[in-house]
Amino acid sequence: MSRNENGPRGTIVLNAERCKGCELCIPACPPRVLRMSPNRNQSGYLVPELLEGCTGCNACLMVCPDFCFEVYKFEPATKSSEGQTGAGQ
Amino acid sequence: MSDVNDKLRVIPTDKPPTGACKVVGSFEPNLAIIPEHDLCPGCGEPVAIRQMLESIEDLGHTTNAIGVVGIGCYTAFTSLMDVDLIQALHGRAPSVATGAKRMRPGNLVFTLQGDGDMVNEGLQEVIHTAARGESVTCVLLNNGVFGETGGQMTSTTVLGQRTKNSLDGRDAETHGYPILIADLISRLQGAAYVARGSVHDAKNVHKTRRLLDRAFESQMKGQGFSFVEILTMCPTGWFIPTADGPDFLNDELAAIHKIGELKRDGILVDS
Amino acid sequence: MTRKLMEGSEAIAEACVAAGCRFFSGYPMTPFTELLEHMARRLPEEGGTCINSESELEAIGHAWGAAATGYRAATGSTGQGLSLMQESMSEITRAEIPIVIFNIARGQGDYFQATRGGGHGDYRHIVLAPATVNEAVEITQLAFHLADKWRHPVVIYGDYLLGHTAEAVDVSAVDFGTLPDKDWAVDGRLGGTGKSKNINPIGMDKGTKGIEPARFWRALLEKEKKIAVEEPRFEVEGADDADYLIVTFGTLGRFAHTAVKNLREQGYKVGIFRPVTLWPFPKDALIEAAKGKKHVAVLEQNAGQMIDDVQLSLLGSVPITGIGGMSTDPSGFGVGPILDSDLIAARAKDAFEGKDVDAGVIE
């Protein structure tokens, strides 16, 4: 889970409102970049948050019972100073 | 319990990323009309059903599939699954699927049943359907309990497992032994493809998808009866914390109901 | 018109084929077995399928799946086998799937099972009871038509006598009129469109969570009310000038016919009312036929089942006596002493003269 010098390899969009706080995505993530956050959705469930290091491997999506994940892979970044793009940055 | 470096930044996940990227996984499968369901947190059934729907779509059977659904928690998914369906009675999906496939042999016909449904109420149906080699695929969601009625023992409940009517744990002398249904079915000559998968981690979800693909392909090749048993988590019915579901499945259920392919092309796989 | 001598089971099988039935399933049980054997022989000749189901539970399931795909499908058994099928019959009725179900019964003791809808919940299915093999041939084809017309199961109540009596019959196809397309049937084609189907017995829709039970039940009950208005069928014979009426159903109709001739020769003017639909019971026609009668005798081969519907129809307006009874032979298949028109005439006479008649068991 070391930082990739060429920029992040992947990321996710989380539909937090669908989440039921089951935490199955946490151990499923190979680089271990998902952790439960202190935030709750409208239903009162704690939801996960994403740390740097996502590889876009889809594991979280595969184990999620509630269809909460949309998974992205970044195209390999060009070696320029603005190579680091991330979600919502 | 995370071993993540606290110095890593939190990445916002509320909007799609900017920059050159591609979607590798969409929120819900294309064959889900509505994605919201009321099944428990940590339930393994939606995970399995997703793989089944994606298999149907990717193999090109979206407009060719007829599903026959049993009665259990998963019955609620009939309003979500965008393929033609017939609702059957508890245990009685295999016979309905047989009748449908006999009249529409070009369709991909499958059943979706739980362990209480298939192995308790409907044991005769699935055995005879397999023995006759009917060209249908029976998909079993096995969580070792009657989930919808609140967590009672089924014929696949493992020894030692606590349920509402085996409160001290299933005991061989009082309750007998579990039925390993995939193993039983694999012994029948009419069964061409028999496999058992699981959804307790991403690797097994991925493997389960392959099993489903092969089962559906076996049906369409006209090999005979195909069967995929999928072990699913039911933390509610197991009376354990939600996050402990995968480990309980792996340690308790998968130890008895062993994951793997049991039969391919009509031939038993060497264990 | 070429008529051929055929045993009832064979004639019924030919009538199924003539009606376009291309699926049959069943489990052997006397006196239904021959119908299964004939269908097993005939359907493959017509490009159809006959499954030897592992039990009656699966037989109704097999027919359920076949019918859900839009093909004309049938199954059957005898009373005990129909008992096993009741849960499925209840669900099939509420899922609005057309299926024809034969009860080749051991006597007439399954009247309640057939007409009260022997399974769980609020529902009725159409029940037709032929008296002769000739009538059975027409009724079988009618059953498939009514099943499709209403999207509703139809039970045909036959018996040992019907199955095993040979008559000269003509089994050509009868045209009962046009029917709507079966656009409700499943074939997979609407998969992925958001409009895929779910043939189910509780009114579940695609794309919405939960169900609206009131709306669903209201529609079903409206349909059953319409069936009850449009579909009663009956036969009435010699009632206009009669002082007495015998009400009977099924194969006993033939015996009643001879008994009535016998009684008329003795000076009793007796008419016959024979419901052909056991449900919907032809109540209005019975009321009409019973008007002005001194006594009504109910002839059935059981300890008193149809007599309830007769009493409910006539509501005490005329004395009613049961003159039938449980009547069987040592084999238990229903070919019993009641099948004797002289005996029937004597019992009817006793009833008309106000004497007691033991309508329990006839030995």
C-alpha cells in the first residue's frame, strides 16, 4: 500500500446512503485502504471511507451486498507535474 | 482494527473522479431494476445473486432466461431481477423449472433457492430433477439456516451450529447430520456439472462467478442437469456480529460443505 | 363424423390432444393411471411432452412450469393425489395460470375438495363433471378453452366408471371461439427491459418493493364473480311437469335417467337436475327447476356433499333428502351398489313419500 509515484491507480465512488455498515469491504480490500469512518448515513449506519492507495481491483464491489461501490481505474498518468489527479480534488 | 497508516489522506468518494479514467465496476448489475433491498447488513445472498445476474448477461442470455424462484429471504429479489421469473412454492422450483424447460428448451432455465427450500422441503424435487438429467441449472444459496423465518435449523446446518431450534448447537444424536447436497447430487448420473462456491471474500466471489458461468454453459450445451451451491453469510441467523460473517462461513460451513468443483462434463472430479 | 369405440381414459386423452394440449404429467394411481399411459403414448406423437413425475406434488409442478410458458398443459390424479396437489392448485389459481387438472376419482367423495378449493386461502376454481364419455370428450376441450379464457385452473371431475367405460365417440376438435393472446406467459424476451415478468400468486410487481394486496385480491375476486355469472352449466330433464326432482352429478346422471323412467312408470312425475359445473354451482337454474316441487332428492356417491350446495341454493323452500351414500366395492375404487337404477328409484320413492333414507353407507 505504498504510494504510487505515478499517481493513484484507482478510486471508488461510494453510495453512502445504500450502505448498511456491514464492514465486509474492509477486510476484502487487498491494499487495506478502506476503513470505517465516524460518519453515519441517513439510516444511521456507519459508512466506510477510502484512503490513498486504491488500485481499482473491484474487490469491495464484489463483496458488497448493497451495491454501494462504483470502481474506477486511472489511465497511466503522463510524467508531468500535474499527474496527481484524485476524486474531487 | 485497521493497520492503515494514519498519515494517509482520506480520499473523497462522493463524486466520480476527474481525469482519464474508466469504470471497472458499476454500482449495480445491469439486470437489477432497483438496487435497494431490505436484506440484512452483511447478507451474502445479494452478493451471490449479483454474480448470477452478471453471468446471465455476459453469457448473452438476458432475453433468453427464465428463472424459477423458491421462498426465502431471496424471494424479495424477484422485484429487483430483470429477467422473466416464475414464483414457485417452497421447495418446488425444480419441478416448475422442468416443465418450463421442456416446453422452451432453447431458454436458459434456472432455479434460485435457499437451503431450507431445496434441501428440506424440496429434497425429492432436486434429486429427481438431477437424476432425470433435466436441462436446468439449480442455484442454491446455502447459509445453513432458515433465514426468513428467523434462524431455525435446516438439513445443511452443521454440527455445533446454534439456531433457534438447536439452541445448544446441532447435536448428532438429537438432530442428526447435515446433508451435503452438492455431494449427493454429484452422485446422480443425470447431473453433468456440480460445484460449490462461496461469497465470503472477493477471491471466492470471483471463483463462484466462474462456477455459475460453467453451469449455465453446461445447460446450453445440453449436457444435462447443472448445479451450483453457493455458501452465503447470514450473520443474523448465525447470531454473530455482522463483520464476523465471512470468518464464520469459512471456519464453520466451508469446513463441512467443501468449496470446489465436484463434477464437470458428467465426470466426478478427483478430490 | 367417424365414431370410434373408446374407453373413457383414451377418449379423454384424445380430447386433450384435439384441444392442443402438448404437456401432461402424472403419477400412476387407480383409476387415473390409464389416462397417464395414453398421454405418455400420444403426446410424443404430436410433438408434445409427457413427464412421469416422481409424485403428484411434482406432477402439478411440472404442469405449472409448462403452462407458465403459455402452452396448454394438464395433469391429474385421483382424490388422494389431488389432495397432495392442493397447495400448488391454490397458488396456481392466484397466479392466474391456466391448467386443466383431472380428478379421475374413486367415487364422488371429492366434491368438497373440488368445489371448496381444497387448498389454503380464498379462491375457487372451475369444476366440470361429465356424465358420459361423450360428454367428457366435449368437456375436456371446453376445459382448456375456459382455462385460457379466464386464466384460471379447471378441474374435471371424472371417476372410475368414466375412465373405464367404452362408448362410441367422435374426438374431433371443437372450436369454442377466439381467445386473447397469452402475452402474460414467460419466454425470457423482456429480460433487461425493465418490464420482465414475474408470474406469482401475490401480486408482486417488478421494480417496486412490497405488494399491494388489496388491489390484487380485488381483481381476483372480481374475476371469480364474473366466472360465477357467465359459466354455470347444467342439464335439466323433465322438470316442467314434475312434482319431484332428483339432483345428481357425474356418472350417476345415467343411472338417475333410468331410475326416473322407472319412477314415471310407477306414476311419480320426476325430473332431473344435473349440474355440469360443480363450481360455479348453477344455483339460479336449480331454484327455477325446483319451483313448485314437493320434494327434492339428492343423489351422490358420498355421505352428503353436494347436498350442502342444494340446501344453500333452495334455502328451505322445499324438503330435501339425500338418497345417495358412500358406496364402494372391496377394491375401494367406487364401483359400488349404488350404481343400480332400481335401487336408486326405490330410495327416491322412499324420500318422496317422506320415509327416512339412510344416506350414509350403501352396501
